[in-house]
Amino acid sequence: EDQVTQSPEALRLQEGESSSLNCSYTVSGLRGLFWYRQDPGKGPEFLFTLYSAGEEKEKERLKATLTKKESFLHITAPKPEDSATYLCAVRYSGGYQKVTFGTGTKLQVIP
Amino acid sequence: DTEVTQTPKHLVMGMTNKKSLKCEQHMGHRAMYWYKQKAKKPPELMFVYSYEKLSINESVPSRFSPECPNSSLLNLHLHALQPEDSALYLCASSHVSGGSTGELFFGEGSRLTVL
């Protein structure tokens, strides 16, 4: 069964304490893996697209990487404004017009 | 600022009411989506329009009726909803290229409460 799983469900970090979020997927024919940030009551905000194993993307304190089975979102020296829910999503050959979301990781960065 | 605009931001309706949610994008995208999101859950796909034609309906009850009048507009007509339909309704759009579509860009959502 096609699945997208994120871990941990929640993560609490001190400001400046780096960490990583995980997104593992079991789909056939990955056509794109996306990372989003969502603030409470708002729509998801697009961060990155990764297409193939070995690919990396960076934006400010965030770096996304992709392997054949999982993706990581590395957060370096986070700040309180990085607090949000981070969602990964996949598009795959079985349903290329669909984007299926993982359950998300709620990140809280404490000053 | 998001380039996908949703109205209204908040909507309260009774179970016998008829209302509509509206979505507009000006990015030239030819694929548009409706997602439903319950509290502490990820967005769940409802409908996909590609080149103004309905291409995916994820077995959504008929009390939800989508409409795509043109490439920039997407509506979701609501009728005889149930309290469990209360959720954040998200509109999104994406490019279509070579039969495949890219990343989604979301609006701020419409918070629906059904009494």
C-alpha cells in the first residue's frame, strides 16, 4: 500500500539546537517529493521539491535531502519563528495528479 | 503573500443552507485542487481539475459540488452539509507540463463550521 509517514509527530527544540525531521515513503515511481510549512489556521506554504535520490535543496536554515526511501528536513540553529507543522507530500506514477501528504511534524522552538 | 485567494475566510452554515467557497489564482496554472483538512490532520484530496475538466473525484459525497468556470477560478458548492464536514477547505493550483503536474501552491483556506 502506498504510504507516506513522518516522524517524529512532535519535536521541541531549544533555539539554536539543530535537528532533522524524517519523511519515509513507500510508493512506486516517485514523481516528486515536496516539503511544506503550515502555520496554525493557514494554508501550507511550499518549501522544496526533490525529484531524485541524492538531490539536496537549501533555504535559509532548512536543508532537504532525498534517498530512495526517505527524505530528511534538516533544521540548523532554529529560531522561534521556525515553529510550525512541517508536511511532506509525494506525487507518484500511480496517481500523478494527486499529491498525498504525510501526517506532519509539529515543531516548537523555544527561546 | 499567497497568489491563491480564497473567499470567504470563515463561513458558518446550517445543515439546510446552500453556500459556495471561491478560489482564484493568477499564476497561469492549469491544474486546481480542493483539499479538506481537519484539526491536527494532513490535507486530504477531494477534487482535481486539469484544463478546466474534472479529472479526479476522491469519492466525495454529492453534497460537495465543484465547478471550474475558467482557468483562474474554482468554486466548491455546498448543500445539506453535516456537522462532521466542518473543516478547513484549502484550494491549491499547480503547473501542468508534459502530462505531469508540479508542486502545489495553496490559498489561506476557508474555515467552515456546520451547525
